Amino acid sequence: MIPSSSLDGPAAWRGAELASSESWIYRLSASELAEIEAAMRGIEAGHVDIASIRRETFPLPGLGPRLAELLQEIIFGRGFVLVRGLPVQRYTATETAIAFWGIGAHLGRALPQNGKGHLLGHVRDFGRDPNDPTYRLYQTAVEMTFHSDSCDVVGLMCRNKARSGGQSLIVSSVSVCNAMTERRPDLARLLFGLLATDRRGEIPAGAKPYYVIPVFNYDGRTITTMYNREYIESAQRFAEVTRLTPTHLEAFALFDSLCDELKLAMDLVPGDMQFLHNHQILHARTAYEDWPDDANKRHLLRLWLCPPIGRTLPSCFAERYGSIAVGNRGGVVVPGAETRVPLEPEG
């Protein structure tokens, strides 16, 4: 089904409208920071395994209800929030991980993000070849074009900034769909059709090395989006997938240009936590130049979260998410991978 008219509401925002506003930034207060630190110290004192931390074991009596409100905004409203002010400069790697995990636990359950079973991800340049289809682009310093991940909510926390570049970019896929349908409905229609996307070697038991899903899905009320152009194009390495046509490439080019036109750019500073609703927000990153010394290199922590609330997903998402049941979907699950929480980057 394709929308017969433009969709409106808080999810249909444009970057230019938000760039001069701080309505999407939540600044942690002194009392909230004290709550986070007290909960973090309690976890440390009890020698609690990070992976076992839950909302109930990371008490945030004042901030917790506010995080519940922010989750409503993430899932059913604008689709994102930036939480600012965590003083990571004075925390160790373990303390930082505990704080980020504990805050994330108030939003959802952590999911494995890769074939190694990592529940806590490290976004850092590992010197990988961006053209190697067995690696994912977050392991490089190259530009990452607009894409979505395989979870309901993506959380990023900045530990270190790059020497230059590395700006975070987000866009409303609802606004992209509106603009594309208005300007080139013929190209928009192609993106409501099935397309193969490369799994990049992270293959669930019994699954193919790619999954097949439309970019745009419409249920009569909301647009749900799954897009990663690089992985759609790299899936063409499999002989059995449907071939992309020049018109598909034209559609991708328009989609990408609209993302650039409608985006909101933000410079994440140490301690910033960005939470995105993956089904309506696409994210990207500019290329960056890093610091020469390892201690200062650009470094973001990442969580893939499955909240207890959420929208109904199209049945085709089960091929990628394993399930479409609210509160029990998403992540990368491959045979033999045991879930764990690495505290430092592992290339």
C-alpha cells in the first residue's frame, strides 16, 4: 500500500525546522546526575555483571519517569532525543558502560548487534576496508550514508570526538517518503517493492545470506522504513537475487538526495546520548579524521534496544528481526554466538 497523500504529525519533521531549536535536547539536572552516579556506584559495589542490569536494579527515582516520557516521544512522537550532560570525562570505561547501560535499561532490553554477540557496541575506526562485504561500515572512518539498523531503538553515547568530522546526521523517513511521493511517485513506488539486502556474513540459522524487504512499508497509518543502500547494492553479489535496474539506482539517488536536503546535523560531544526510533529515523555520519594517539580516538558506545512498547511491524520484518512481536524482536542472532558486554573496542 502506498499513501494517497502526505503524512503529517510530529514524525514528519524537517531538519531546517529543528536546527535552531533545542526542543529535542534533554539536559540532565544535577539531581539526575547524582541518581545515575549512585546507581552506578551501587552496581560497582555489588560486583554486578553489566549484562544483568535491569531497570529495577538501576534505580533512577526522578529520572526514570522522565525517561519513560522520552521513550513515548521516541516511539510515538518525533522519533529521537538527545540526552546531554553525562560527565564521562571523569568516569572509567567500566563506569561509563554501566551508566549508559543503566540508562538504556530504562528504555528497553539490549540486543546483540553483530555476529560476535556484542550487547554493547563500540563505534570506532578499526582500519577495515569499507569495500569488504564481510565488515560493517561503523568499523571504518569513511562517510556512512543514511541507513537504518535492525532494532526498534538505537542508542549512541559519545566518549571521544574525532579530531575533525564525524558529525551525526539524522532524517525523518516520513518526510523523505512524503517528498519522494510528491516529486517522483514512480520512483517512490519502486521502494515499496521487495529488495534484497546483504547480511554481511551475519547469517541466522537456516537463513539466506541476505534478507528481502521493502524500503518503505505503509499500514494505512504509519510509514516504517528499512534502508541501507550499500548493503542493498552489495547483495547483488548473490546470483539468485533480483537484479537492480537503472531505475532502482535513480530511486536510491533521489532518496539519498532527499535525506541530505531534509537532515538534521548534530555534533555529539562527550557524554551525549542519542536515542533514535529506527523505524522512522535514518541516521548517517560524515567521514572523519582521527587523533593519532589511541586514547583520544573517536569512540562511541552503542546499544540496540527492544522496548516494551512499540508499533506493529509488517510481517516481512520477521525475516530480519526473527520476530515482529513487540518487546521480543530485533538484533543479530547467529549460530554459536554467545552474548557478552565488551568494555573496550574489539576489531
